[in-house]
Amino acid sequence: MTSLENGDRKEEVSAPLNILSQWRIKVRSYVQSRTFLNIRNSNKNEQKLPTKNSSSTQDLVAFKKELNLLDGVAFSIGCMIGSGIFVSPGSVVKYSGSIAMSLIVWVATGLMTMMGAMCYAELGTSVPKSGGSYAYVLEAFGPVPAFLLLWNTIIIGLPASYAIISMTFANYLLQPLFPDCDAPPFGAVRLTALATLWFLAFINCIGVKLGTRVQDLLTLLKLLALVIIVAVGIHHVVYGRTRNYDSFFDGTITDPTSIATAFYASSFAYAGWGNLNTISEELKNPTRNLPWAIAISVTTVTIIYALTNMAYFAVLTSEEIESSGAVAVTFGNRTLGAIAWIISLFVAISTFGAMHGKIIANSRVLYVAAREGHFPKYLALLHVNNHTPVPAIISVVLMSIPMLMAPDFISILSYTTFSKCIMSILSTGAFFWLRYKQPERPRPIKVCLSEHSLTH
């Protein structure tokens, strides 16, 4: 083979390589030019961000104020009405002893909840930040107590709460599918609870409006369930079936320890009244709508709870209520006949709605904590188009997974009870501390501590 032939062979081999090299250079140049263009456009967009002297907020990624007063009321009621009113009356009757004392406990718990909620409303309007108790403790006591509260809440309290509510929902949902079993299988309950949490997370990632519309619908269904129970109770009273009320005061317990336990059991049904404060940055006109939404929702729930318990007593005796693990289901089996299953469905919907509200609220706590530097910064990211804290929502669900592996509810309940006590103590301390240290702080509403009244 001659040298000329070798040269031709090399040119034939190198020709495709040269073509590939040229295309690689072109592609690299194109990518570099597009990258520069993106950087240049990004710089232009950054220049469009609003400044102190600019009123334009079109390009600023932040929470949108999309929730009005009605949304706030529905959200707050939806967070409060969970499984408590359907299962707690038995414990209240057990430790109060009589119908009269039981009703007094339910109404008194509502009044105490109202006083606490109004103090919380003052904090929410004087510290206009999302995050609830975390934001108020941070403002009052500084970063260290807020950080400790945050970790106690996020690592222990909230995952435990999610696990309890989601497994309660799964139990009520699956029980009709396993009629011959005392309880649905362990794995089925856990997988259903986990799937439900991810489904709710997906809804909340799509958009705030969709999440609130779902919450509004679930709240209406909860109220419908309680209205059905109240209507059945009124029917019994109208037709003279008031035999249970003949022993109205019989068996009343006056022991302070028992009464305190009864209050503790009823307060579980009111839990969630402070969740609206965690999304205050998404409320329209929060200085007006936040306190009004809290006041309307707590008043509504107190009245409905009192009427619901009166309906229970019109149909069931105190002994039957005390011995029932799910009073509403027993009530439905006694009065609704073939459609008694609807009560179990409504209980499942109620727990589903409470779980949905908690995901909305607690993801905002995580977001605010990351914004303040107490959690990784990626948790403070918002979706550009939907304006939802997607990383925070996903993280909230992920934190709940280990708690779903617990063998029973009792072991989880001890965690969430401790966490709620710590949160309540620190929030109350923040309220009084800010009153003492910053008396001139602007307060759109102010609770008169001497008369427990609201003054403007």
C-alpha cells in the first residue's frame, strides 16, 4: 500500500470526525449564547423586581392574598371539626357523670377556647406573619426558644397528629370492606393513610385556591353530618321521646380531677382553632378578617357541639354514650336504619378535612421556619406559578411516614399531647411577654384581660 493510499484512508477516517467536531463547536456556541441570553434576561427580570419606591409586585414570587373572610371561617371550622365530636362525648360523660354537667363542660370549653382564640387573634394582627406560634415565640423570645419549639413541633407533634388522623380516616374508610374483622389489616390501614396524605399534598401543591375550595367543600359536608344528627335529635324531642332527660342531673361528679379530665377530653374536639394564624399572609385584609373568622368559627362550633350532644342524649342513655367507642356511629345505627353507614362515611370525611387543613397550616410553619434560617433554605421555595410551598408540603408528609409504623394510637397520642402542651405554654408566654415588653406595639385588636372582652 502506497503512502498516497494511506493519506486517502486517513482523510476518509478523519472526515466524519471533523464533521462531529464542527457540530460540537456549533452546539457549544449555541448553548453558550442561550445561557448568556438566559442570564441576561434573568438580570433584566431581577431589575424589574419591586423596590421600596416601586409599587409593582408582578414579578415577585410570594404568597398571594387569595383568602377572604368566608374562606377563613371555613378553614378554621374545618380544622376544628375532626373526629373529636364523633368519639369524645363518651369520655366527657364518663368524667362529668351527668347530662347536665356534660353539656356544661362542652359549652365552657367553647368559651375558654374563644378567650384563647381572641388572644391568638391579637398576636396574629400585631405580628403579621404566617407561622402561628413559631412566629410569635420568635418575635417575643428570640431564635433559640423558637428553634426548640419548632423542632418539638415538626419532629414530634405534627407527624404524630398526622398519623392519628390519617389512620382514623383509613379505619373508618376500610371497615365496611372487612365486616368480619374487628379492625382492618395493619398494612391496609397504613398504606391507605399514606396514600391519603400524598393525595392531599398533591392537591395543595397545585394551588391555594384549589386547596381552599376543597376545604370549603369538606367543611360543608362536616356541617351537614352534624345537622343530620341534630335534626334526628330534634325529631325525637318533638315527638316526646325525652325520657333520657328525666335524669338530667343524676350522677353529677364534682371531683376537680374528674372535671379537669372531662375538660381535657372535650378540648380535643376543639383543637385546630389556631391554625388560621399559620396562613395569615394569605388572608385578604388580615387585621379585619383574621379576628372575625376566628370569632365566627369558634362560636359556630360551640353551638353545633352543644346541639349535637343534646341530640346524642335524646337518643342514647349516658351509659350507652360512655360505653361507645364511636358515639356517632352508635347513634346512626339506632336511628338511621339501612342508611346508618352514612355516619361512618361522614366521620371519614370529617377526619379527611381535618387532615387537609393541617397540611395547609403546618407546611406554612415549615416554610416560615426555613425563611428565618431555622430549616434548610430550599424549604422556603415557592412554586413560581402556583405560589405554593411545594418543598415544605412534601417534607411535611415525609416526616409523618415513621409515625405511621407505630403499633397503636395510644403510643402516638402521648407524643402529640406533650407537643401541644409545650406549644400552648410558649404561645401564652409570648402573648403576655409582648404585652409587657412592647406595650406601644400597634395592635389592631386588643383583648381586655380584666373583662375577657374584645376592644377595638
